[in-house]
Amino acid sequence: MAVETPLKGNIGDSIKRKEDDRFIRGKGNYLDDVVLPGMLHMSINRSPFAHARIRSINTAAAQAVPGVVAVVTGELLAQHKLAWMPTLSGDTQAVLATDKVRFQGQEVACVIANDPYVARDAAALIEVDYDVLTAVVTPQQALQAGAPLIRDEKEGQKDNHIYHWEAGDKAKTDEAFAKADRVVKLDTFYPRCHPSPLETCGIVADVNPATGHATLYMTSQAPHAHRTLFAIVAGLPEQNIRIISPDIGGGFGNKVPIYPGYVVATAASLLIGKPVKWVEDRSENLISTGFARDFHMSGELALRNDGRMLGLRVKMLSDNGAFYSDAQPTKFKAGLFHIVTGSYDLQAAHVETDGAYTNKAPGGVAYRCSFRVTEASYLIERLVESAALEMNMDPTEIRLKNFIQPEQFPYMSATGFEYDSGDYPRAMQVALDKLGYQELRKEQAEKRKKGELMGIGVASFTEVVGAGPGKHYDIAGLRMFDSAELRVHPTGKAILKLGVKSQGQGHETTFAQIVTEELGIPAADIEVQEGDTDNTPYGLGTYASRSTPVGGAATAMVSRKLRDKAKKIAAHLLEASEADIEFDHGKFFVRGSPSKSKTIQDVAFAAYTNLPDGLEAGLEGVTYYDPPNMTFPFGTYLVVVDIDRGTGQVKVRRMVAVDDCGVRINPMVVEGQIHGGLTEGFGIAFMELITFDEEGNCIGSNFTDYLLPTSWETPKFETGETVTPSPHHPIGAKGVGESATVGSPAAYVNAVIDAVGHLGIRNIDMPVTSDKVWAALNEKGAAE
Ligand code: CDP
């Protein structure tokens, strides 16, 4: 009988996630688990109106409630120059409203009390006298002449326009369109949706009046960057601020921005001299924290009659809400939306984007997305589907004809990205074989003859993840590098400290595996620490799938740094020249005599006990890694749907997802990431919608109205892989965390359109609900 050798945790080993041990026992330590002696609680009074001038605020009744310690208003904050704060996109945002409220749910005043329920009850007693103004709820309405001015406090702001930004070559694109045999156009809307992490946002601010030290426990995806921004906004000395991100129950971009609640709780703790806790409830999270998407997009594809794409023209109008707070690199006004040429060898492209203020909560977080890549991927994949439909081509054929070919990498896109590596035809082939595509097309033709609606959706996405390089990408001026510090103790056990911060992605397991591969220390002997700014090296944090491309690379590089030093020590122990020392899986040996060897554990012990003359003691190091380029994961997703003509109900019968994220560190963790992303993509495509009525009331501020998919609704996922390593990443890995959320919505919607396209239906905007499908069928006389 074969004896199974336990996996050591090398790259490629699907070892179990270390962190799950505490999570499944209910022993995680989340923000709300933090309880400090003398801690007070904060509750926020929010605006019921989307747009209203504040005439007065009366806090007397709230102040009088027994247990209330303080009531904080914008006026009080203004005395400390804290009524407004900068946003991540260089705009300003009200911390507590002083002049006007600009979206429903905006923060107006806060109550600090000795009990969370007292704080909440008292917050409801704050009387605000509002003069209600006309609300602006769409960007089109916002840009009309004479629209109410939302940001009237901004000097020089005459209208609701925020930015205009372009990428690509307009003249070259116009030329391509002039030469085209035909142009295919698609207008589509990627609606506002919400990351909805299971754990909402919160803070426990603990400012020690004696020392001036501020310890801030925060649900932060980017604790180091937040520390610096806090220092700048609040004028606190940075060495006195310690941010601790405990375990986080999902972030998905929602925990990247700095929210007013964080600022007020910190200011209150500073003024009162006691710890202050603020934790949002579900509706507060859904109504006021970072939304995603809300892009109105119009794409035109210039084509030859044989299906070859010649040029792409895109216009996009984004709804940014009342404050432009998108979390994105400062040079890019619409994030990385200009990756919109996708997987195709498009020689000419031009992208024009505009943003508008509306009376909605500020949006623009990269919800499981690398700064608007999701919207871009959706548009191009939907547009290619439209082209296939109009030209009567198979959607796989048109893609195969236009894919960037494997030998074209590194490939410079028409909008300025250098794609690192890829093999798009292979990923598609693996997906087609897995699905049994040709057979299903035959079945579809048979069904169509009988009047039954069946569709096969295709999406072949390319992503751009892993920001920096720092010279092109920064957040609020901070270059987007990342870091890893590795300490190998005398007994050969190690601690790895990172600048990134997991919110459930399994970093404690996978980052240890990189050290295992590079140094040979078993993953079980490596403790991974993240999220405490006093005890981890500076980094920009975890979002936009950047942890593996940047923090993972830093981990490999610091391990190699230590390996170089370890070689010197091994040479000393083996009485050989350093040049003759070789390393293989945790063993150092003299070239040609593998039996004469020392383990990494022997060497670690010697680093503290038996060193060659002139060498510093210890086996520790730190690396700050600025990547030379982004990584470009890709994949092909295929979806099969059946549609009921009587109800418009769409049933997803099959979902095949083939992903290529380069070298997989832990295939099981990658698989988990893909399942999660496909579920979120399914929710966005079919269920989730935050919408607003004409007065700007937010509809969808609870989980009864905002429908998240459960295992009941979600289809079974069939996954596959190809591996095309990133040539510039030290271990060949690309990011993967968000690939499935980026790639899948278009595949789901394309499947629906594939089922009904022959009836003349070209588009149904997400979420593709039964009523919308039925209405579209009915319009074409095809509903039952
Ligand atoms: O930045 P974030 O952690 O959200 O995304 P990521 O870097 O794509 O990683 C998500 C999880 O998948 C982490 O635990 C990674 O280490 C793991 N992963 C992997 O095992 N192999 C890859 N090629 C990419 C990610």
C-alpha cells in the first residue's frame, strides 16, 4: 500500500488553509469582537433626503438621554477643520454635513454613548430642519443645462461635470472606421451594485490622552495607506498612529475608502479621551458606503466583412454620486477602463470618458475588480457578441479570428497596456472541449425549430491586475509597491510580515507556500502576519488582485535574499567555497557531493550560533517590490441557459470557467477564489440592483430588496485551467481573486442574448430578471 507523504506546502500543493481552523471554530477575531475597557459607542444620524439644505440641527433631546456622552455635528468638526476630508480621487467629501445633504443616508450628526442602543435611540432624536431641494438621480440629468448644482460649495464648480478623460488614438480610430465594411454598435448600462461583504465596516478608535497614541482597529483593506491619510487629514503625528486590521469578513473593495464614521469616531475618542466603537448595520453599509459600477457605456466596433475587427470607439458616462471618491490610481480618471480592447488585436481604439455628480452615495470602488476592468470587460465581450449576432458568425469564430496570438506577447495594446503573456485560443479550446460546444449547438438548433429558447454564452476576458509599477500607479500619491519582511528564527521556524491584508483570500497559507518553495521551510513552520502597521512593513494593501502579483513577488524576493545569505553560512558549515554551494528544496550541498549537505534549519541555527568571520548575525530581511509591469490573467467562460417563454425565467444549465492566472500557488485556493467570483458575477448578472426613485430614495438598502445569490440559486461551476506564466513575476504568478467577477457577467448575459438574438433582441441590461426578459420577448411577440 502506498504511503501518502504529507504535502510540505510547495507551490502547486493544495494544502488546506491554515486560517480556516480558527474561522470554522468561530474563533476569528473580527472588528466587533474588539472590546476595550471604558469603550463608548457611536451611532450616526443620516439624511432622509437625497438633496436638501440644512437650516438647523437641534441636538438637545439627544443630549438629554441618560448615557449620552456627546453629540458631534459638522459645526463642531468644522472648528477642528475636520468637517470635510479629501477623497482617494482628489475630491473632497463631507465628514458630517454642514451646509447641505447631497445623498440619502449621508452622515449628519453622531451620538456617542455608553451603550450602542442608547446611541442609536438618541441619534434618532436629533432634529434636523431641512429645506428639500430637487434631486438629480442620473448623470444624463446631471449634465443638462440648468440642472441643480450639487457641489455648490466647491469654488469654481459651475455644473455637475467632474472630469473628461481620453485614451487611445482618435485620428487612427476614425481612419479605421472610415475603412470598415460595417460598424456594430451597442449601448449598455452596467448598473450600480454593491460589494456587500458579510462583515460591515467599522472602527474602534482608541486615542490615549496621556501619550497621544491613537490605536485604530479598522476594517481596512489598506492599513498602511490609511495610517498616512489619517496623519495628513487629522494632523496627527504618523508615528503615534497604529492601525490594526483584525480578521476581515470580506472586503471586495468596500473597505478601501476612508468613511466619515472612521474620522468622527477617531475625533470623538481624541476629544473624549475614551475608546469609541462604530460598526455599521447592514442598511447603513448598503446605503452609504462605496458602491460599484454605474457606467453608461456606448461601444462601436469597426469590422471587415470577414469578421476582422479594425477599430473600437467607446464613450462612457459614469455616475459618481455626490463626491468623486473612486479608489483608483490618480493618473486614471476612469480607472483602468481603457483595457476595453480586451483579448483582441485591435490596432486602433479611442476611449472617451466623462464623470458626473449626482445625488447618490459616492461610488466607484473597485468591487472585486482592478479599477473598472469589470465594466471594460463587460462592454467588449457584449459588443463582440453583438457583432457575431449581426454578422451571423459563431461567437467563438469571431473571437478566434481576432484574438491576440500567443507569439504576439508581450503585446502593446492600442490604449497603452503592455500585456505580459497569454494564450487565448488554448484557453478557449479547453473550455469548448469541457462544455461539448458543438453538440450543444446542435441541440440548440433542434430546440429552436421547436420554438424552445436555449442559449450558449461566450466571454473571453483579459484582465490587468497587480498595480504598480509605482511610476505609473499611485493612490493619493503613494506609489503602488508592496513589501515582505521575513524572519527565520534559530530553530528554523519563520515569521513572514506583509504590507498586504487578507479579507478571506487565504494569505496565511499561500504566502507561506512561496517561502516554502524558495527556502524549503515547511509551510506549517511559517507564521504569516498582516494588518498591524506597527509590526508589518509599509505596503499599499489588498484590492484589485494585487497581493500575489506584488506582495507575492516581494515574498519570493525576500526569500531569495535570505537564501543568498544562507548560502554563505552553508559554505562555512560545509567548509566549501560559496561558489560551490547549491540549493535544492531546503538543502544546501557542495556541487557534485549531494550527500554532504546542511538543511535550511541547520543554517538558520548557525546564523545565530556559528557564523563565518565578518558576516552579520541573524537571518532576516525585508523587500519592497515595485513590479516592472502589471499581470494579465485571462480565461474563457461558457454558459448554457434555457429560457421559459411564459415567465421569462432564465435557468443556467451549465457554467464552464477556464482560467489562466499563470502559476497557481495553491490550486485549491485559486479554485475557491473562482467559485466566489462566479457567484458574485451570477448575482450581478441576474439579481443584484441598487436603484433610486425620482427623489433619490435608495431602493435596495437591505437584503430583502438587494438579492445576493445563495447556494440555492447559484449554478454548479465546472472549472478548468491553462497555465501561461507571467514572464516578469519571480514565480510566474498572476492575480486571480477577481477574474471570475470580471469575466462572468458578460458570459451570463451573452447566453441570454444568444437564446433570444434570433428574435431581434440585442440587449437586456443587468440584472437580467425574468420580468425584463419576458417584456423583451413580449415586445417581439415571442412571449407566451
Ligand atoms: O489581492 P488578493 O489576495 O485579493 O488576490 P490574489 O493576489 O489574486 O490572490 C487571491 C488568493 O489566491 C491568494 O491567497 C493567493 O495567494 C492565491 N493565488 C494563488 O494561489 N495563485 C495565483 N496564481 C494567484 C493567487
